Amino acid sequence: MEGNTNNNTKYLRAKERVGELKKFYGHLTSYTLVMIGLAALNYLVDGWRYMWFLWAAFGWGIGLAAHAIGTFNLNPFFGKNWEQRKIKEIMQKEDDQRKWQ
């Protein structure tokens, strides 16, 4: 029975991870299509005299980079290892508090 629960937990974690990846790739696709459109509009309006679309690309790019850091656990300070350690620490504190009540 425990093996079935373990498989269900693995399945739910995998499904959640696939959902995160799907959202990121959707964000990346939107970014790419909109930037192509803005670049084309920029070219049609004034050639390349002033490439204003780069401001939008830069601003949105910061958000996209933050999304990538979160999705692919690229943050060295708050990555998966940190998260697991913090969860164990909080659970241990709760156990310690219950012992003294």
C-alpha cells in the first residue's frame, strides 16, 4: 500500500514540475513573438534609427530571466537544497515545541 502512495506522490510532483515548465515555455514563446512583432513595427515606423523595442525587450527580459531562475532552480541561495533544509528545520522546531508543551 505504501508503494502506491509513493507512486502517487511522485506522479503529483512530476505533474507539478511539468506544469511549471509549460508555463515557462509559454512565457518564452510569448516573449519571442511579441519582440519579433515590436522589432518589425520599429523597423516599419522609423527604420532602425532608434531601436526603441529594445527597451521592452530588456524590461520583459528581466522578468523572463527571473522566471527561468525559479523554474530551473538556478538560484544558488534559495534552490531546492535550501528549500529542503529549511523544511526539515521548521519541522524539527515544531517537534521541539510540542515536546515542551
